[in-house]
Amino acid sequence: MGRLRRLGLLLSVVAGVGAVVRMATRHGAGRTVPGGILIGNARLYDVLTGLLLRSLFGGIAADAAAVASPATRVLELGCGPGHLSYRLARDHGLDVTGLDLDPAMIERARANADGSNRGTEPGPAFVVGDVASLPFDDGSFDLVVSTFSMHHWADPAAGLSEIGRVLRPEGRALIWDFGPGTGPHPFGPRHANLPDPIALSHELSLHPVSVTPWRWPWGFKLAQRIELVRAERAFDSEHDDPATRRA
């Protein structure tokens, strides 16, 4: 009975998140633009993801913060309305910049950060930009994170190349997304053909370290966590072929 209940909860979350994406895209000017896909209604997307994905953002923020130090500069790509960025800044005291292609999302992110600022720590900064042409100098960040955004990028290979450029020599990138595949997908056709950062990174300036399942929600494996570092970074014996470390 417990297993059936967990399955029911999982299906409810899948249906709920799918509804978020469909509703936010359908209401408003949801469209494909140079650089990627924009969600149609930023306000609706903000409200629904804030309600449905609270535990997801909390777990990812804690995981990212665990590999960071107080001096770490963090860049979140595809930050949307900023839920993860302001968790990293507010709850973990990190220096965070969030970037999104959609000006409406950046407007929501700035409003959310202002509303959640407790006055003890500086909030995150937010900028409009394309992942394929990041408006930052080489080696600007210690940690780059991206959550369920890469499959919306027009040119994932260019985005990964830019990640490698803006990372400092000892930096790393953490990417959360659905696993690659071409079969029917519960979140709709836009998620059916997902880019594989591991395959793309082999010809770029990033080296994949690990690919592990991300247990959310309630222990189900709907997503994966991919860790990458700059290709010239030296690896010790535990960093072997990442293909053998897929779970």
C-alpha cells in the first residue's frame, strides 16, 4: 500500500509540474526566440513553481552550497523567477548572479529577491542574457549551476562552451535536468529530445566528472545531476571515465 501511495504522489507531481509548464506557456506570449524558449506567463510560472517545487529547490541549494565556500561566486543559468538564486544567497550566504533569457522572468526574480531579503545578507543580482554569449569576463565564477533549463537553450553546445569560459580554473558546473531520450515524456514534446551534456562536453572545454540520479520527489529518480570541471584541471584516481559512473 505504501508503494502504491508513493506512486500516486509521484504521478500527482508529474501531472502538476506538467500543468505548470503547459499553462505558463499557453497563457501569454510563450514562444521560441533567438537563444531559446520563453515561458509565456512569468507571473503564473513563478507562483506555481514556488508552490510545487519548493523541496526541489531546497535540496539543490543545499547540494550546491555543500561544494561552495563563503567566497564562492555562483552563476545560475536559466534562473527563471529566481527561487534557487535567492535560496543560495539567503540561506547559504553565497554571492549569486542569476541569468535568464526572458526579461519578464528577471523582473519577477528581482521582485522575489527584494521581498525575501531579511536585511542580513546581500541578495542575488539578476541579469538578462543568453547562455550562448554570457556577458561576463573569463574566469568570473567558481560555480555555475543550471536546473531544468538546458533543454530550453537554442544551442546547448555553445552554452556549455561559455560555462567553461566563465569558470575559474578550479571551478565546477552542476547541471540538473531530465535524462536524455527520445520517447514520450510526461512534461510534453519540448522535453522529449533532451540534450546530453556528457556527449556535448567531449568536444568542449569541460570534462564530466560524474552523473548521478537526483532523487526527487520522495526518492523517485526523475532527474540527474551532472558535474563538470574545466578540461585542463588535473584529476586524481577517483575521477575515471564518467560513462562508468552513470547510475
